Amino acid sequence: MQAMSFTRQRGCSLPILLLSSLLFLTARSQCPHPQPIDQVADWFKSEVLPISNSAAFNAQTLIKHTRNASSIRLSLRPVITLTDDTRAEHMDAGICITHSSLADGVACLPSLIIMGVMKGGTGELGSWLTMHPYLKRFNRHTMEGVCENPEAQFFNKINQRGFESGWRKYALLGFEMDSFANVSHVYTFEKTPDIISMDAARVARMHSLLPSVRLIASLRDPAARAYSHFQHNCREGRILVGNPGTKFADRVIVNERRDPRTVQRVNDFLKAIGATREDFSKPTGSCTSKQFETALLTRLDGTRGTRISHNESMAFAILERGFYAEQLDVITQYYPRDQIHLNLYEAMSKDMVSHINDIQTWLGLPFFDYSPLTRINARGYTSLQAVKSKTDSKPYESLGDDVYQLLVEMYLPSMRDLARYVDKSLLRKHWPIN
């Protein structure tokens, strides 16, 4: 592919580190790669600063003086030799480390995290950012060369003890640079959509390691997001329906295995209705809007309501992901608003190029022209050439209007409250907010 030129924008060989429990494979397809460049933009280059004694060095203090508020670029980029004495508070976003286990010599902590939301276009956004020559995504490859785009799933999965013993492994596995020369101008990022819904203790741990990291969230109409999440669970075998011809034929179970509360709640539900797991099976195809409605209105005690109570609903683990204002209240206890970029999925999907250009500006990156790399797919979405997009997939059954209105009624107070973070006129344009 022909190399791209740049102007300043205005206005996997990896060590085995016993981290299999931290990596959850989310995509296995054609892998986007950063595009080649003729010459690195001189104005974006950093001066590399080797640090051998990390215990006597405070990177977080240095970052405050070497990072421009309008860019992830570091004018002076530390490369720390990782030792047993190196602590999380010595580190920060964009800091690089060396260690004997690194095949290519250096890895760099992420300067950017796509933090959510699940089913809000984060996979698409991650693919587009991966193409940028000055960004490198958390990634690994199989021995056969098949691309794997895992989510790091670190901060949202570990407790304090796990963090203290595991942050070095997080830093080393997946963020390795292709060459030491790239330290001067390439910055890493990762995608973990569960981060936006973390509790305060987990956000605090992430902040202790990455206080300067930039965070991106793509927010989707929570009613539409919930249905997409339900259909995702259906494809993954996490939705169970009562066996035909039995008294449980009209029952639906949402078996959200990633949520630790699910097992007990599902067991309580089965006990309440006098059933066993053998009375249920996975659907043979995609799920229906009617099955989603059943899951929404079914309470964990087996009764059925006329309105959705998200704490009592069989679909509680799906529904709680849609309260964005409350989630952002937790995130902003630790990260200032100017370190957070919020997109609306509906606006982004209609004009992906403009939105990705806005993100380039916000990150302070040399401008990259994505236009020659795009295509219009059969459903009318702008996607990347030679990269499989979720928008290429055949749409599932539409969500019924009555079910949609039930969800809107539940989410409306939270959607209105989101105006503290997102312009109200933009919300009204794309979401059902009066």
C-alpha cells in the first residue's frame, strides 16, 4: 500500500507471562495495521530519556511538565528499566519500560483507553485507530499468524492484591513496540468496554498507574444498546429458552456468565419456578424481540411485571450497562473531563471519518487521511477496506416499539442527566429525549 503523507493538524513476538487469565479474545479476523509513513513528523518526536533507577524517579511528576494538555505527545519520554523496586506510582500513561523478557526491548504503557460502552461501536473505533501510524494497539498474534485483538480486561477484573502483583505483566504483555526507534513517536492504546462501568475502587487503581491516560467512550441509545447486548448474548449461547412443549416454553434466562452475580440469581430463579437447567436450551437462531421483552419483564422471583425494574429483572446485567451518567460520575471522581472524549454512536456511525478526525485532533496526533482506506458496505455504513466490520453483518429482528418504549421509560431520567456531560441538543437529535 502506498505510504501516506502527513501535516500537522490544527484547532508480535511476545513473552509468556502467565497472563492467560487476563486476556479474553473478542475478535479473530483480518487484522488492521498502522499505515506506513514516508517520514516521521519532526514536531511530534519525543526526546528519549533512559531511567535505570525507577525507585528514585517519579514519572507522574515528570509527565505534568512534558505533556502538552492538547496532546498525548511527551516532549521528554522516559524509558524505565523495570525492577522489583519499580512501583505503580512511578509510572504513568505513555511511559516506556525495558525488561529482559521483552523480545524487542521496550514496551510502553497506554496513552489512550477506549473504555466503553459495550455494543457502542468500540470494536469499529478500535479498528480505525489501529490504522493510524502513530498509534499501536494492545495486541498479540497466534503462532499461525492469525490476528487476535483481545481486550486487556485488566483493571476491571483484578482486586488490590491482583493489581499489586499484576500491573507489570499488564504493561509488558501486549504493549511491546516493534522497534526501539518507535519510542520517539508511537503511542499505545487499548480497548476494554467494561472500564466505564467499574466501581470507584477499580477506577482508583487504574488512576494510580495511569493518571494522565486519555479515555474515550462511545455512548449508544441505552434502549438500543440493551437489545444489541441481548442479541450478542444470544449469539454467544448466553440466552436460554424453555424447551418447546413444556410448561417453561415461554420462559427466558439471561445467563450472563461474565457477571459473578449471575449464577446465584439464575439458580434462585430456577428454584422459584420449579425448573432445572435441563428444562432450557440455547435458541437455534437469533433471538426475538418477544424473548427480549420476556427477559426484561420477568423478575428473579419468577413473576412477571408490566414495567421494567432493572434490579429485579432477569436482564439486570444487561440493563445496568446503560446508566451512563452514573458511570461517568464515578470516572470523573479521578479523571478530569478534559481527559475524556465522548461520542454518540448514532452520530459516529453516520459520519465515521469526521468523528475519527475529531479524535485525532483531541489526541494531538499528526493528521492522517483515512478517506482512501474506506468503503461503503451493503448496509450503507462507512467501513475500512479489507477489515471485517460488525456493520457488515445481517441485521437481527427489529426491536418492537412497545418494548423500546418500556426501556426508554426506565432510562429517561439517566439520559436527561447525561446532559451534564454531553450537549443536550445533540442528545435530543439522536436519542428519545424530550
